[in-house]
Amino acid sequence: MTASNPDQQVDIWQSDAQRVLYAQLCNAFYAREITRLVSEPSEQRLRAILKSLPYYIERAATRVVNGQVPFVLDPQNGSWLDKQKAKPPSQDDVADFYSRYKKSGLIVPLLLNNANQTRVAIDSIDQVSDNKLHCNEHGWFDYQGKSLEGHTALLLKPTKATMTAACCGHQWRFNKRCAPRILSLREMLLASSINWRNLKRPHVQ
């Protein structure tokens, strides 16, 4: 399955290889999202998601094809690949970083702990104040990276290592490496918008 309006993409691609990659990614993203939606209990929400799905899939595929993400792309699964560290990342210099570089739009990594499994997720800052910041999906945090809403999530400092773990779905079980997870469509959009030249600043489209 390909995007719903392929004619709109004609002028974007520079090569046949990009067109093929775009089609592969659309197929992978559709397969991924349809699998997720099978378990959606609300019929009304399901209809709303399906209505907007083509737009977000086309947007994600376009960003990935035209992006500058420094990893190997697996187009069949719509995911990035990179070597995984033996242990989960730690919270280094978090307070100093967020007190200095907090800014709405900054894409950040988080460490999520649940039932002996640890993974690195990706989110974006959408609100800041004098002593706390808000991530779009995971809520409020203080500058030490601790959740102010009782969640097990911890903010990490954006570095090449932590952002690699987030973008490639790295996770650990009982503190040992296990198979990477597949990122959500939202996470793929965020990952393709990271400012890799300067992780302290949001990417300017």
C-alpha cells in the first residue's frame, strides 16, 4: 500500500531510489499502525485515527527519506539500526543541561522503567517555566529529570548515545540487552526532526 496522494510527491524526490524508499516506508508504516489499531477499543477514536492516518504516514515517510538521521535505515520495518550499548544510559549532567537549554520544541530522550524492562523513549518539550518543563506525552519534570506526576520516566540529557538509543528503540531486560522495539509513528516523526548538528537546539524546518 502506498500513500493516498502520490502525485503530490513527484517534485520532492531527487531519484528513483528515493521514490522506492518512500513507498517501502509507507507500506511499513501502514502495516505497523494497522496492527496497533486492532486493539483500539473505541470505535469513534478508531475512525478518527484512520481518517488522519494517511496524512501522518506520508509526512513521516517524507521526513525519513529527506532527513539526515545518522543511522542505517531498515525500510522493510521502517526503523533505524545502530549498535546497542551493553547497559542503559545514566542520568549525567541533567540538571545543568535543562536549566540552561530548556526550550519549547527541543526533542529529548527519556528512560522508562517498567516490570524489569528499561527502554529509551523520545519526546518533545512543549512548555517551560522557571523550575520545571513539560513534555508533550510524558508530562511535567523538574530539572533533575524526575517526573512531577508520579511516573517512572526519567529525563536524560540529549547526547549522541542517548538519542541513538531512543531513535533505534534500544531496550534492556534485567539490565541486559534485548531485541529493539519498533518506534511509534509519532516517535518516527520526532526522530526525523532532531537537530543532529546541535542537540541543544530544536531543528529549524
